[in-house]
Amino acid sequence: MLFLSISLFFISEINSQSLNGKKLLEKAISYHDPYSKWNSFNSSFNVTMESPKRPIRKSKIELNLPSSFFRLKVNQNENIIVSTLTKDKCILSFNGEENFTDEIKKEYRLNCERATVLKDYYTYLYGLPMKLKDPGTIIDPIVQKTIIDGVEYYVLKATYDESVGNDTWYFFFDQNTYALKQYQFFHDESKNDGEYILLEDELEVNGIKMPKNRSWYFNSNDQFLGTDKLSIN
């Protein structure tokens, strides 16, 4: 699938009085989190990552936002890797052992900094679009419309304070339901770097409508990177 030849082409802007960036975000959040459960999210879900020329990786994510608790259990190369983060602790284990060699630590990137990155990664991507209300997020007030493969979407642009990040994100919403259907990010938009992500189907987790399948592609050449498949079994 060509994503607009990976260059965004907006066909029009929306009248700000009818729909601006904040209004679109609120409508999208109402769709994905109709009972306002995200801030009290306390549940678990599974993600199976399938990538070309790489073994399947299965992960279980446990997330308790009110308690600042995160646990990631990964089955990789027949090994079990567990990273647990609380407000003041970081616990890492490899096949049930908290003491492991430097070689294992390096090969599997077992460190607390990496665990924090993964926490932010899973919380952000499976917390969209609610996470776009986090401090430091800059929502463009102008809503665009664009057409991809014959389907017209509302497009929301988000950037971030320097203390948060430097990427530029575009989020594509269904014009009838306001469901999040695709998103795209650039590290440097002038270089057409970064990736775009196509969302397919939904699964309800703790009252939140999350994307069931997320497929990743490079912006630069449409190269397929992999698919993340969500489950709760």
C-alpha cells in the first residue's frame, strides 16, 4: 500500500469553528475511551510481534497507571525476560534469575533505561489518542482532510515541547466515528524519514478500544517492518 507516496497531501482545511484540533481530539477520545477509564487503567494485554526474517516475539504487558506499575514479560528465543518498574524500583530477570552475565545483559539489552523506554512505548501507542493530552503535547489547531486509497480522513498534527521530544506526528481519523485509523511520524520531515503505521480492527481492553493489528512501514520506501497483534487471552 502506498501511503500518498509517503508525502502528506492535504486536500483542504476544516473551518476552525466547526472542528479544530482540540475538538477532534476530544471526539476521538470519546470514541476510544467512552467511559474515561484510561487514567485509571489497570489491566494486561498480549502483543505478538511478527517481523520479516525475525523470530516471532510474544510479550505480555501489565499496566497499572494509578500505581505507576509496569511489567513486561517477553518470550524471545525460548528465553523469558521480565522487566518490572514501580515508582521507585526496577527489577529485571532472565529465565527467572535476577543475576545474569554481562553478555546476556548486552545481547538482550537488559537494563533499566531500556525498560523505561519500553514502558513509554507501550503506554503511548496503546494509550492513543488519550496520550495526546499529556503535558508537553502541542496540538495543531488546524484540522486537515486528506484522501488515502479512496478514503477521506481528518488529520491531526502533533508536535512536542523540546523537553518531551522532537518528532512530528500525524494522526488519521475516520470522519464518521472519529476512530484512529493510521498514524505517521517523522524525526525530520524534510528528509521523509520515520515510519507510518496502519491500524486494523479493534479489541476492547479494560473499556478502551485499542487497535488489534498495527502494521509498520518506512516512510521513505514503503518497506514493511512488521505487525503487532494484540490479544487478551
